[in-house]
Amino acid sequence: MELDLAPGQQIWAGRNHFILVLVNLLENAIDAIDEKTYVGDEDPRIRITGRMEGGRSFLLFRDNGMASPKKLAKIFDPFFTTRRLVRLWLGLSICFGIVRSYGGTINAASEPGQYCEFTLDLPATAEAAAKTVPEHAEPLRL
């Protein structure tokens, strides 16, 4: 796992809600890298990168596990899963709702057998957060 965040990077969100989103994205990445057979010198990898720009904070979660672009259109739908073993865990549709409730967006992209990535865009400043964020949001330093 690699972590490369911008110095002082922060978001405005509810701490517990944001932890749920992070855990779900990491759980999905771990499942994806567990499903892939790696050849040569390729190793399983999860990379989280971040940057801040114009009052916004961007986080990119990328793994090099199995991915299917055909399923991207449905991954934020309630009850959609690609897993054989269904857990009673937080789904991507709930992550989508949480991120939107804080004035953010979450998007996905993938290349078969190469990578899957999720990009979060959330408010990074009080001014950006004041437009849409619920009262229980707080600045979270990443």
C-alpha cells in the first residue's frame, strides 16, 4: 500500500461517515487484488494519492487488481455486488450518498485486469463546505 497525500491536506465531512467510506473503498481494493493472479515481478498494490485545488480536496484510490469497466455503470446502484461472498458491509451506493451529502462527488474508472480507481472530490475549506455541508461536518486533516 502506498500513501501520497498533499501536505496539510484536509476535507470537511463527518468523521464517522468518512471512515465508513474509506473502509469500504479499501475493502473493495483488497477484494480486487485478492482475485487476481500476478505474474512476473508485478505485486498487488493499493495507492492512495491526494491533492488540494481551488477549495477542494481530491483523493484517488487505485488498485491493480481485477476490474471490469462493464460493471462501472452499476457499481453505485443499491444492492449491486460482484462478490461471490456477500457481506453485510457498507455498499458503494451508500458511499455515493455520503460523499454527495458533504458536497462532494465520487467517480470510478477501470481497465480490465489493470486497475480500478475511485476519485473523491470533497470540500477542503470552510468556505467550500458552507455551501452544502451538514452541520456535523468538521475539518479532518488527512
